[in-house]
Amino acid sequence: MTLANRQYRITEQDKITFNRDGYWISPRLLSDDQIERLRETHERIWSGDYDGDGYPMHAYKPGANPDALRKFDNGWWINDEVRDTVTDPLMGEWAADLLEVEEIRLWHDQVIYKPGIGKRTSGVGNVGWHQDFGYWQCASTTNMVTVWIALQDTDLTNGGMMTILGSHKWGLVPDSDAFFNQDMDHLRNKYSDGRDWVEEPCILKAGQASFHHALTFHGSGANSTDDPRLSIVAHLMPGETAYNGRVQAHDNAKFLGPRPKKGQKFEGPYFPTLFSRNQG
């Protein structure tokens, strides 16, 4: 399995857009066949049907609320389709060009399922305004990127993502790890703090992706349709990213061994290389 649009290369205008806004929407990455296989992958993952003989990083356990958002970390460990998607070299090359680095590795992935709640009002599955790096402070650089791939046409009606234009230029904002806080108005007031707060929806066709900087504030509202909103997400980092010792706990630090040291690179089998300009 490879990305569908293999001829496209990042342009100077793409870089300008990413650096100005904090995110960039890609051309279509996936073919119809790939989208269908990844939608089937969702069903397999949520039912516990795994590839290989290993175990997931965090096992999915259904909660009491069927309307709650589902999130599965490191799906590439237990599913071949996810692995091939989130480690694709072309995605790595695009990320390297946008971040202006020599090498890209996988930080981790996520498989995200947002149920359609129709007209129901409970358990809407909002994703609170947050910065991804708010969770990743064990990494030595904020120059990381998230690739959010839509597996259906996605807009605000089915809980599509919204970004805050230019917010990646604010630096790391304290307490910005608010993914599960559903009070969007409270978070907006908390984080705007006199800054220009300009919300822009990421409108995606099935198979397109949003590449957003690790410091870009983003969130999403309810999926008010009757169908689930499905996505595959790759979080990517420069090849030189290292451990920032004892700043913030994150499970990725465990994969450096029992006594990780500050400055130790996130490399090896848990952090595969997608792209390197020095290869070949």
C-alpha cells in the first residue's frame, strides 16, 4: 500500500501557507480502495482483530457512553494497513519539506473514531482546543507535525477539525494539553489571552490530509450526522529529536529503555524512519 498521489511535491507556496497559518491541506493522499481498506481497518481494531502476535500500546476498552470519541494509539503495531499508511516515505518527504529538516521519523500514530450523534445532545465527542506539543514536552523540539487523514468527506457537520490561524507562532502555551476538555468556550477564553483568535475549519475530501504544526491550536465539535467520522493520524518528528529529560511524562520515553538520558535520540524500531535526504 502506497500513497495515491505520488507525483506531487511540496511547493514554495505550500511552505509559505504552512509557515503563515500553521497548517496546510494536502492533495488527495489515498485512493478509493485505500480508503475502503482503512475504514475496514477501523472495524477490525475496535473489535480486537489484530495483525501479528503482539499487543497494542493501549488496549481499547469500550466505555459506558457509546457517543464518546474513540482514540487508539500506535495502531501501526497491530495493523498492517495503518503501518503502511503512517510510515509512507512520500508523507515523510512532504513533512520534511514543510518542517525544513533532513529526516522524518514516526513519533506515534492514532486511529480516531468520532461517532455520529445525530440530534442527540449527550456525549458529543468534542475535542478541546489544544496544542499537540502540550503532550509531547519530553521531546527536544517543537518542530513536529501532525498528519490528519480523512476517511470520508469531512467538514463541521461531522465534527471536522478547526485550527487557530497563526497560533503556532505563540510558542508553547501553559496547560495546552486539553484534548479531552469539551468546554470549547472556556478554553478559547483561557488561551486567547488578548491574541488574535481566528478559527478556520479544515474542509477535507476523503483521502486528503491536514498537516498541522505541533504548536497549532486545534479542536473539533460534534459529529451531528448519523455516520461516524473516521481518521488515521500520523504524528511525525525530525530525525534528530531527542529526549528532554524529566520535563513531562510520556509513554514514548519508555521505549528508550529503563533509564533514558537527556539528549538520547528517539530512534530504533519504535520510531521508524519515513524519509531521509541522506538515504541512497
